Amino acid sequence: MPNMMLLILGMAIVTYLPRFLPLYLLTKIKIPEIVVAWLRYVPVAVLSALIMPGIFTVDKQFAVSFSHPYLPASILAFLVAYRTKNMMLTVSIGMVTVLIWQVIF
């Protein structure tokens, strides 16, 4: 039983430290504006890296085809998001477009 408690405590420390240390250390220093400006692009880059393979990959191969439902749905969802800035409407339009595209093709 004591070994299990030490294991749980060790896992808690290993999980907590990588989150706490950068937060603690970076609040003590002044980050240059150029770095802050650069860091603003990180979420967009990560989201693009996660989404783009799903849009342009069909059967594990690169394909740009409007018969694949994710490409027209992503284009329409992008336009709706850009125009309305409404997350719920954007997701709904994207899902409905995929559904309709799968029925049509």
C-alpha cells in the first residue's frame, strides 16, 4: 500500500510540474513583444495542423476533390465563421453540409 501511495504521489508531481514551472517562471520575466506576437499564431497553426489532413486525405492519400464531403463543408464552414463569428452556427452548417454531401454523392 505505501508503494502505491508513493507511485500516485510521483505521478501527481510529474503531471503538475510541467504545467506549473513554465507558468511560474514566465510570470517573473518580461517577454518581448515580438515573442508575444509570434505566440499568438500558435493556436491557429496547431488547429490547422490537426484539421487539414482530415480535409485533404481520402483513403490515406492526398486528394483535393469536391466529391469528398469534408472539403466543401470546411469551405462553407469557414465562410460562415468569417461572416457570423458564431461557433454554433458554424459547426451546425459544417455538419449539415457533410450530411447533405454524403447523401448526394
